[in-house]
Amino acid sequence: MRHPDRKSSYSVKYLPYLIVGFILLAGLFFIPVPQLFKTKLGATLLNSCHIVFFCAFALVFYPYLKGSHLKRIPVFLLVVLILSFVIENVQSTVHRAFQWEDILRNEIGAFTGIAVYLYLQKNAIERKYRMLLLTTSFAMVFIERAPLFEKLISHFIKT
């Protein structure tokens, strides 16, 4: 029987493809915003993509870090913070604005991805802490995305 903490060669074998895939997807951060998303509702929906992208990023890459979760979580969030600054600075050179809110959304997405990952790993940490992380991350997403719900409701009431 395989030890639960050991990574199989199967999962490591696909790591280069995962990295290339996420680099290609990250290219979407640098293309000009389509006209469809230049409305308030469209921009708000587009901003949600930061959370979704970095949630997926955490679900895929967080398991490859070694060590206790107490050390891995801050290291991973620091990596996402640095990556977010790099993305935002490069965006400002290609006629896209540097937005602090995007960095916040990236961090919220990464934290949510880690929380979902830990929730699905039954032996990672105690159940009450997994639920606390998951509930906290969903609360952060809801609070940050509250304007989206408001705009969606007002959009559908007007039409």
C-alpha cells in the first residue's frame, strides 16, 4: 500500500504540462478587455475570473509543496502575492491598469483553493479546522463579490 504523503510518479509526470497550461491561461490576463466586458456588469463578471483562476491554481499546485500545512499555506500565499504583483506590473505595460483589487482577488482565490483542497483531504487536518477554512474562504468570496450580486439583481430587474 502506498504511503498517503508520498507523491506518485503519475502526478509528478504531468507537472510540466500543468505549468505550461497555467502559463498559457495566464496569458488571458494580458489581452485587451473585449467590448462585451466593458460594461459594469461585464467588468464585474470578468473580475470574478481572478478568483476562479487562482482557486484552480491552488488546487493544482498547492499539493506539490512539502512540509506541514502551517508552513505551506503562508509560503503558497506569498508566492501568489509575488506572482500577482508581477502580473499586475506587466499588465500596466500592455495598456491594462494595475489594480490592487485584482491582487486581493488572486489571494482570495488561492486561499479558497487551499481550503477546498484541505477539505477534500480527510487526513490533512481536523474536520473542524477544514470547515473553518472553507467557511472563511467562502465568506471572503461572498463579501468581495457582493457587488456582483447587486449588479446582477439590478440588471435583471431593469430588463
